[in-house]
Amino acid sequence: MKNCKFSIIMPAYNAQFTIHRAIESVLNLKYKNWELIIINDGSKDDTLAICQRYLYDNRIKIIDKNNGGVSSARNKGLDVAEGDYVIFLDSDDCLRSDICDVFIDRMSHVDFCIGNYTCCYENGNTIEKIIQADIKTYNIEEFKKIFPSLYLNCFFNSPWAKCYKRKLIDFKFEEEINLGEDFLFNLNYLCNCRNISLIEKSIYFYKIYNSGSLSSGLIKNGFANLTSVYSLSIKMILKIFGEDIMVIDALSEKYIIDILTMIERYMAINKFNNSNDIRDLIKMYNLEETFICASLKRYKLSIKIKVFLMKHKLYLFFFIYMSFILFLKNMGGKSYARKSKSKDQRDN
């Protein structure tokens, strides 16, 4: 197993300021039998030129393609991958130097590895995200019991900080979906797994940018994407786990939180101007029943208030409440900006 090869797949789009760190983290891996597949997805900056400087290492491959989105880029990487195992890396993140050593010890007897990760903020702070479950190998029936926690705490939702067997990937990322497609990919992979291992240490460094803008995460056709992913994931969960109420409840809980977050983002850029816009959205995507069936006890207070108002179709009060929340966030952002400016002036 020590001779097994890793295919590290990294899509890149306009990543000239970060991609060198991602590449260097791969070059610094203790395990040496790997290939790095960089897919330049139509970058308009110097991303491609920076990547080409590393071609002195014949383990690095570059695919230059027209822009098609991150799923299209990852699919292109999977098409040419030659390794036994697959790791995904984003162009602004980094791998821990022993990630392959950790994975190879586990992948000899499991089909899927899921690890902890470290959030790295622009101000230099870091927070290690730790899986709250027993660190062991699970069969599918056992994994079902911890799946809700993994999903709601965002350990299962992305393709990074994980290791896949290439031979078990007989499907693609959904290129027509641009929100939640990673989750669907992992569910598809889980369909082919017999057992899953959790990794006890942080193996991936995830960069978080403090944009300060709710609209920065706005996704085209966001509500349609959320609804489509929710519908598809319910079907796949039933196939994998059967009718497990805890798993289905977890999907519904996350779906509602995502819907509320998307509404807030749309309100932040004045896409929704009154309560009628909220009401029309709920009807358009048949969300009334979703909120009516929602259990308030599982949410924290701030979410509970929003769910309560939607549950009882109090759209005007919901709009007023959300507008107030956005006002407070905007005031907080301006206050932070003033403090930062004052600090910069003192430093200068």
C-alpha cells in the first residue's frame, strides 16, 4: 500500500494571489508518490503563468480550459487522474504535510476517509474544527447514526479533507448545479462505500475571507439550486440509509437554514423589497409545507424566530425582523471599518 499513488485535483480560477501557497503545500508533502492536477478554469489573471513555473516537477500537470465552473474543472481532473486515491484541494487552501501518510494507513481497509480541518482567517486567527464522534471505522449502518452531526457541522458537505478511492468514482460532479453539488458528489460516493473512517487530526487548512458582505456569497439561481439539491439528496439518502427519521430531519433542518440564509443575502442587495416578495418566493418553490412541518426546538433562538414567523406565514413581520437584523449587521460592519481605519492611522 505504501506505493499507492495519490491524485490531487485542484481547480483554479483567478487565483494568482493564493495558488502558489497551495502548490507549495503539495510539494512539501512527506509522501512523494503523488500527481498534482491543476485545472485552470479560464482564469483572466496570472494564475496559469504562476502554475507553469512549477512544471519543473514532472508530477505536476496543468489542464487549461475555458471557464465552466468548479464542477466542470473537477470532472476534467477526474478524467485524467491516474492515482489509486483522490484528494481535492482548493486553490486558496493548503494540505497538511502528512495528509497522505495519514490517509494511506486507513485506506488499505476502508473506502472513504473524512478528516478534521483548520479554519484560517485573514487576521491570522485559526480555529480547528473537530468531529464530535468516536474516531473509528464505521460500516454504513453505524455511519447512519453520526451522519446528521457530520452534515449539520459541515464535515460531510465538501470534497476536501477527504480521501476517495478512484475506482469507486463512477459518476461526475453535477455541472448544472452550483450550490450543494459537492454534497451530492459525496452522497453518490457513499453509495459505493462499505465502510468509512474518521481521522482524528486536522489535515487541511481552509482559508476564510472576511468579505463583510452578505451578497458576496450570492449564487445564481440559488433557490432553485437549494430546492433541487434537497430533493435529490432525499432520494439518495433513502437509497443509502433507508427511511431514517434523524437523517431526514437533518437534511430538512439544513435546507431551512440555507433558505433563510439565501433570503437574507437577497434582501441585502435589495432583491426582495417587501413581504410580498417573500410570500411569492415561498409559493414559487412550494416551501410552505417545509416551514409548517419544521420543529422549532432544534434551532438556536435567532433561527427559531425566523422559522416561527415563516411557519405561521407572518411574512410582513418576517420582512421587518430581517430588515432590522440587516441594519444591525450593517452598523456593525461600519463600526468595524471605523475601528480598523483608526487602528491603521495609529499604526502609521
